[in-house]
Amino acid sequence: MVYYTSYDTREQAKLAVFEYIEVWYNRKRKHSALGYRTPEQYQKYLTENKMSA
């Protein structure tokens, strides 16, 4: 991402990287601590199991 985008300031670059990690990457990647589910899948799993309990 950073190699294909031009930023006017270092702060803009830092914000873009932060947004990529927090908004896209962490929500899409599977986490071993969550049973190899994405955070969205895990939240759905918790909601469904809480309702059935």
C-alpha cells in the first residue's frame, strides 16, 4: 500500500497505515485466539451461542 501511494506528510502515511491495520486487516484476518475465525465471525458465534444458552 505505502509503495503505491504518495503522501504529503509522515502523519498522513501513519494514519493510512493505522487505518489499513485497524479497519481492514484486523477485521479480515483469522486469529488463532478466536478459533481461527475473523473477529466478525467470532462476534456472530458469541451472539448466537449467548442467545441459545
